[in-house]
Amino acid sequence: MNKVSTTKATQPAEADSSANDSMRDEYDFSKGVRNKYAQRYQKRQQDSLPGVQFVTNAAGKKIGALLDLHIHQSLWLSQVKDESINDFSFLTNGQGEQLSVFIEFGTHLELWQQIYDALLADSTM
């Protein structure tokens, strides 16, 4: 019977420990700036959807959106055909004219997704 023996490659006992302890320059984030691009990202997100303002809770999580009806009236009417209009809260002026509609994500997420998709399709054209 043939026996096969395997040997593991061993490193020298006196390996350069200073090379293992030092950090490479490209991995050193000690001088990094946290959230350096966060404001630019948020501004770009807001600019990309004119007529839309997101509503957040105390923790900063988006819970809904205000859709400006002066800009998106036709989109709103085309999307709420099947929905009961009484399920929504509207921002109105002194004459009772509806200025904006509040779309709560917890209740009307599918509707918001349809509106959001339509807004993105319009913004790319």
C-alpha cells in the first residue's frame, strides 16, 4: 500500500511582524469624513422629483409623500380611479382648493409605487 504524506508549508518563525501590524494606506480611513456626500445625495433625490415632498417620522423614516396637485393633477386623477378619494388627506387653501395630497405609505403603498414609477418615467424623458 502506498502512503501519501502531505506537508504543510510553514512560515519562518521570525516573520516580519511589523509588516503584519501596519495598515496599508488605502485601508486607513482615520481621516475620512462621515456622510461627506449625504447632503448632495439628498438634494439630488429631492431635485429629481419636482412637486413631491417626503414626510418623515421622528426617526427620519419616510412615512408618506405630499404630491403637489398643481403640477401632478392629471397624474393623480389617472391613478386614483379605483381608490376612494375619501381615504386621503388634502392640503387646501382658504377657498377650499386642494393644493396637495398626502399619500401615506402604510396605507397606500401600491398607489405610491405606481405614481413614483410614472414620475420617474416622466423625469427621464
